[in-house]
Amino acid sequence: MESRIKLTVAYLGDGFCGWQRQAGKPTVQDEIARALARMTGVPTGVVGAGRTDAGVHAAAQAAHADLPARIEAAAVVSALNASLDPRIRVRSAVAVPETFHARHDARAKLYRYRISWRPPRLPWHGLRTATVAAPIDPAAVRRALESVTGTNDMASFSVPQPGSTVRTLHRAWLEDRRAGAVFSFVGDGFLRYQVRRLVGALLEVGFGRLSTAGFEELVDRPRPGSPIRTAPARGLTLERVFYRRSPLLDPRGRAANETEAM
Amino acid sequence: MESRIKLTVAYLGDGFCGWQRQAGKPTVQDEIARALARMTGVPTGVVGAGRTDAGVHAAAQAAHADLPARIEAAAVVSALNASLDPRIRVRSAVAVPETFHARHDARAKLYRYRISWRPPRLPWHGLRTATVAAPIDPAAVRRALESVTGTNDMASFSVPQPGSTVRTLHRAWLEDRRAGAVFSFVGDGFLRYQVRRLVGALLEVGFGRLSTAGFEELVDRPRPGSPIRTAPARGLTLERVFYRRSPLLDPRGRAANETEAM
């Protein structure tokens, strides 16, 4: 008898080749599968809500796994954390119906991209923040963010790939920070490199090197492989995977709801 | 013509095999030497104030290097940080007389060891803190710290080695933190593993598993290779290297001076 659990996992992307298993490379999925196998004594797979690329962080990646029924979900967190690399922490483990699927059931994801124009003075500061050369113009970036919200063909912001490149960005907003800023994106799904290439283009807007019209053209005339810079993985964190309705998934929701996502 | 500079360097120990160069292994000294060579265009050595072991961190390791005189000390920090691994940050670079020697001239060092009995929930918290199983009795630890302050044969707290094992611990103190504590040690020099083995024994005292008398015996009857646990590298940071007189080097100094070391 097996029972399914949903895991919520945080990780520092440094030193991992992303979430998804790759033969011979250190990945988060592999580390968790191995920790599960050590705990259960049998090979145990784990399915994530989606991939994250090499170097990208997660505050709350979601995943599911099937464990022998004798193992209590409550005991899983401490057992896994005791044997996992400290750069990976399991934050919670809850019993879910066997029909729950971490990827298929995910309604949306929240990604945040943190930038600072003041380089960190100490190596343990700003581990999830990308350093940029200069301050950005927040008003110009906010205009561009408005134009990209909604359902659009996001091909300009990804790499050539099979399948539809249409995605819905439910909400996108910018928050000012001391000597920096945070971009937030809530969407039903994201293409490979989409957030980092979107941020790459938005930074050009923020630096005054790309006009709002030029940015809108990237949205309105989707061109796979357009010459956009991909912002560094270091600044990107998968903050949350949504499995239920949330005000954040409603484009008319109030800005106050955005703090809920923290 | 060359001119000597003194570098102050911070690093996260994770992923490095310590400070000291070792063929074929990633070390902080090697990374800095390579960044200096990229900047100067010629092979450039760097001499540190002392070794730190694999996984041990530094907030302010000191080092010296000889650069072509045309290179301004002021330009060194940004040039090195631009090419260094982000886990290493050069905090300052100042011109010093050519007689300055980072190791020979060091009068003392401050090491801190951070513990917490609440495991970090997120992987970017507590990167320089070791998790311990239970709270410690601070009064018992403080009594033991008093007995080890001064000039003693520290053989019990190191591994068998050639040369004198007598060292002076100018000051040692314990600060309470929320769900944790910080040990500080100011000494003229430290044997290999000395701080981590000292902390290993002090934790036994704090947990009530080793009596103050038992701890004092380790000090009074030095036994190389005594069966003491070595506390994990993760909790240890080299915080400061002293080249001048400081109230911290005076055992009769007031406790208020201890905040200066932060």
C-alpha cells in the first residue's frame, strides 16, 4: 500500500543543474529522490510542478511522491532534511489523494526576479539577487509590464521550441527596494527562459535603451529567438505554485492582494 | 616596479577546499591568485594571514599580494570582484609598505562559531550557523570558557602535529541569540581544528554531558588526539585579523569592547 504526499521544497540553485533529473549531473529532483529512497528503503520517484533551470532558486517548489503507507507524512520533513544537502530544505509534507498530480494540477506559478544596483559587499548577502549596472526607471518598466499582462504569444521571450508558445500572464508587477527592485510574475505556465528573457527586455526598457513601443513590438510580433539578453539565473526564484483559486490569478484583483504572495 | 597591497577578503566556505592552495582542488587562495593574474596579466601570488579549513567561512581574511606599480589599489576591488566567483568578495585593497607580511605580522585573530537549535527552514538562512540538537546551558559554558582563556597547551583540542601546541587565547566569550548562541575566540594563533574541537567540547559541557572538571582536565592535561567531536565547519567564520593593538587583545579589557569586534 502506498500513499501520496505533496512536498513543498526550497532550494538555493547554486551548484545544481536545475530541478529536472539529468544523467550524471547534480539536480534537485535527483537529490530528493535519493533522500526519499534512503528513508523508504526502496527506489522512490518524485514529480515536480515544473522545471527550474540551472542556478534558479525556489522558495516553494511543489512535488509529489508515493511512499509506503506506513510512513507518516508528519515524519517525512525531518527525515528528509536530516539527509539532504543543506542547500535543499523540505518545508512541508502533507498527505494528498492519490489522484493529485504536482504538474498536471498546478493552476499557476509565481516567480520573482530580484535586482540590485549595489553589488553585495559580503558573499552571504544577495544570494538570490542579480546585480545590474544602473538604476531602472520604474514608470517605464510598469508601462511595459501592463502591455505584456494577459494572454499573448510569448515566443519572443523564449527559445525556438515545439508546441504552442501562447501563455497567460495573470499579473505582473514591480516593487521598489532600497538600491534595487523586485519583478513578480503570476502566470498559468512559463516557457523555457521566459521570465529571464522578459526581465532582460524589461531591464533594457528600465535603462532607457528600449522604448515602450519597441518592447510592445516584441509582444505583438512574436519572433522566436529574438536578440534579447537572458537575465542571470541568480536573480530568479520560484516563489509559489498555485493549486487553488487565488486573488492573484484574477487580473482585476486589488494590489493589496499582492502582499499575500510573499 | 611592484607595490604591495593588503586585501581584505570575505568568502562562503561551501564548495571550497579551504583557503590554502592544493593541486587540483578549488581553494580560495587559488581563485584570488587567478583573478589577480587576469587583472595584471602576469602570474601573481597571494599570501594569506593563515589557513582556513574546507567549508569554513571568512568575513575578513587578510592577505597580501605584489602588483605592478601602475595598478592603483583603489581599482583593485572592483576589478577582482568582477571576475571572482560570487562566493568570494574582496572588501578592500590598500597600499602597504613592501615589508608588510599578512601572516608574519598578524598579531591575533577573531573567530566566531554560530550555533542554533532551530534548524533553518529556508536554505538561504543560517548559511554560517551549525544546527545543534538541543539548547545549551550558557552558565556552564561560560565557566569552561574562563578556564581555557590565557596561555595553555591546546594539544587536546587539535590533532597530533609537530611543533609547539601552546597558544594564547586572549579572550573567549559566549553571546545568547534567539534559539542559538555565538562563541567568540580571540587568540594569537590557532592550531588546526582548534576552534572546532574547542566548540565540540564546549557543546558537551553545554549539553551537560561533560562536567566543568572534565573540561578543565582537557586543558590541564593536554592529550593530542583526545576523543573530542570536531564541530562542523559550517558554523565557523574567521571574522578579523588583528595587525595592531586592540582592547580585544587585553584580557582585562571591558566587555563593552567586545561589540567593537562585530
